[in-house]
Amino acid sequence: MIILVPPDDGVEYPSLGPQVVDWMHESLVFGPGDLRGEPLILDDEQQALIWRFYELFPRGHRQEGRRRFRRCGLSLAKGLRKTELAACVAAAELHADAPVRFGGWQGRGSELMQGHGVTDPYVALIAYTEEQSDELAYGALRVILENSPICGDFDIGLERITRKGGDGKAVSLAGAPSARDGARTTFQLFDETHWQTHARQKQAHQTMMANLPKRKIADTWALETTTAPEPGGGSIAEATMEYAVAVQEGRVADSSLFFFHRQAGDGHDLATAEGARAAVIEASGASAAWRDIDAIVSLWSDPTTDRAYWERVWCNRLVKGSSQAFDVKQWEALKAKANPVKPGDLITIGFDGGMFHDSTGIVCTHVATGYQWKAGVWEKPPGFNDSDPAKQWQVPAEEVDAVMCGLFETYTVWRLYADPPYWQSWIAKWRGQFGEERVIEWWTNRRRQMTAALEAFTTGIREKTISHDGDKDVARHLGNARKEELGLRDEEGKALYLIRKERPDSPLKMDLAMCSTVSWEARMDAIAAGALTEDTEASDDYAQGMPGMRETTT
């Protein structure tokens, strides 16, 4: 199965791709691995991808001879040499004589053309961490150039490669490069974007993409490489894929994007070794000829293998990770067609968060329909410097209080379930203001109660009794939540678990996931207590527009 953007529009676009491929075969070698230093040989699919990367607008077009695509994305399974391919592209973009830009037509009435190198290129290769920069595209580029016939054309360093004349360079950038780092790039590569999930990385990506038009004559562009991202992880790869699908479906018009994603189709039975093998072969494409299919299938057969991870990286499928607490794809499918909530309606509220280093959120649930919406979220801005204790970021508690008071004034709040840490004084204020029976301290570290609440919430998602407003922050927090097995069981033998961040110091927040869970728990308690009456049932018209709406009155 392949996602290809854009679809064929019937126009024949000339390409510098064949010239670029010929240059690579003449000038480059394989990078790190078993073929290190051997003359480079690109397979048919890799050559076809380079053809697409270097397509130009045809004669007579208002942008005749300029690049067709400003942004290219490549999503392939693990082990298919996508980083090496990207490094070869970077080498061509850097070399003075590589035919990577349009230099004029050859002959009258012919689509043959001349190609030339970029004047004073600035090639930025961005890895997700500093530790990975040598192992990803920049490291591959360095090894390729050190062992290639064109080695003498460059001064090669650990973090920078420059042309001998000093009129061009490639640099290794890691983590979250600043806008200054990418201010004048002619080509930029974001490698392994499924790992680029932090807010600063995404902000840097957006800024660097916005910098591309600054050098119009250089006809600048960007390439992103990835393996299928973890759904709901909030990565650059996930956002790019969602954008590509929107372009493919006609929801967004963008002719400057090229995106190629290959994965195993849905028809393979991964419960059998035969089905697993067929899935890997399909995901491999032309690379199946040299890929070690037997070794990959043997990993599938290993009882210690994380099957969800295996399916994602070797079949390139977007699947929920085994450590993820919630299936974000299922959640996104529950977005409601309409908002059923009116002032005065019966609702429940979930509240959770920190005060300084974490985020704080509020999620509401409409008791009659199970519709949820985000009332507010407060998160530390990306890049905020907390090094000075006197200037550390803090949740604006007065804003939180104003939102909470507004909810109690607008709706009939059956219960607010609030996790107390850091907010005891504010919860005490709300209890005095709105009543102790309506504002409940609901500790999320209680193992048995939290396990029950999480199971009720995941059941609501699975059975489609929950709907929501489609808020991206909630989906992101749900994707960030990790399931933490406690190694304990209740009296009935059921395993107890909580949800947590991927690590204690992670900048990836999940407080809205907790808010949604406890708000839903409050809604379930409201129904069990008989809070609904005939005149608070969801209307039949709304129920027909809901995904999987079921009767909720008792």
C-alpha cells in the first residue's frame, strides 16, 4: 500500500533526476554498513524517488525551470537505507558540479536540459538529538564523502563539511536548531522525524521551513525522512503525514508537496508467520531483493518481541505502541458533528495539573450525551528558560480560577473531580464557593480507583459512547500518556495500572488525558447516582449524528 502526493495531474514534468542519479553513480560510494566504500548503486525505487525530488515546471509554465516541489517527505520501513539516500542527496546539493538546478534547455523543442550546482550552498542536516547526529544523515554524508572520488573537493570535519573554496558548506544541527541556524539554507534535511516530538523541535521546523523562500535564486527545498510515527505522539512526521493526507483528499491545496509512504497493506494476517513475511515483503518494495526478510520474521517469532513496535518499524504501519495508554486513532474517529451542550446543561469536570514544570488542564463532559470538550490548558511555552529559580514559569492560577468559575456559572455542574497536589488552596476555595458536595478531591495516585477509571474511559472510546470536539491538545496528551503496569492485582485478580509521562522530566505533557479520564469517571458516577432525568436525555436528532451514541439515562 502506498500513499503518494500529489496524484497524477496529467502533466509531464521534466526532471533533473536522471542527471543527478548519473552524477551519484559516478561520484559517490555507499555509506556506513556492509557495503561501506563500494561504488554506489541505487535501486529502481530510489532512482524513481530522485526523479520526483528533482521535477521541474515545464516549458511555458510561469515558473518554467524552477523546482516543482519545495517540500518532500519520505516514509519507509526501518532498514531501507532512507538516511543513506538522503545523505546522497545532501552530497549532490553541496557539490559545485552536481546537476541539481536548472541551467537551461538543450535544443529547440526538446525537454532535455542542462543542470548545474548551487552557488554558495548551505546544507543543514537536522537530527533529533546531538548524540544521534553522527549516526544519522550527517554521519552518513561524512563517511560517503571521505571515501568517494570527490573527497578532495571538501574539507571534512566532525560537525561541518565545506567546499575547498569556502563557498559552500553542510552542517550538522541537532535537537532544536535556532532560526539563525536555518536562516539561509539552500537544502535542509530533517532525519528520523518520528523522533522529533518536542515543542522546540516542532517550532524550529516551522521556522526553518518559513526561511526557505529567502533565497529565491537558489530554488531552496527540504526533505524529511521517517519511519511510520507512533499515532498521537505529536511528532513532526505525524503532522507531515496528516498534512499529506489532507492534500491527497483535496482538503488542502498545496502543489509544492511531494510525499511518499509505503506500508504493508491491511490484508496481511500478522497472526501467522506467512502473513508477517508477506507484510514485510510488501513494505520493503524493491528493497525486498536484498533485505534480510528471514531475520525480520524471526524477530516476529520471538516471544519477547513487542509486536506493536515490530509492526510499526518493519511494516511501516501507524499502530498504537504497546506502551501507549490510549488508541489515538480510535479517539480521533469520535469527533462529533455538532456540539450538543447548552447553557444550564448538566456536566462534569475533570481537573489535573502541576503549578510550575508541568501543565494544567480542565476537561468537561456533557452528562446526557458523553460529549467532552477542553475548557482550558496551560503549558510552559516552548523554549522557556527555567535556569533562574526566581523567573521560572508558573501556571497563571487566576486564569484557571476564572475559567472554573465561568463553568459553574454557565452550566449545572454535577461534580468537579480535581487532583489536589499543588492546588489544595484553590480547591478549598472552590469547595467553599460552589459546595463541598460538588467539588471533590479525586486523587489520581489511588491504584484501584484509577485503574477502574482508566478502564471505563478506554471502554467508552472502544464502544464509541464518548464523543468530543476534536481538540488537538487533548489528542496530543492522550498520545503522550504511557501505561504503567504496577505489578499488583486487586481482589478479583485484575492487574492494576496508572498512566504517566514517558519519563519524569519529559516535556511531553499528558495532563489533559488525566482530565478526560476523571471527567468521564464523574459522568459515570452521575449516571449511576440517577442524576439524569427524562428532560436531560440527548435529543434524537443529535443522537443520530453521534458516532455510536447509546442510551445513557437510568
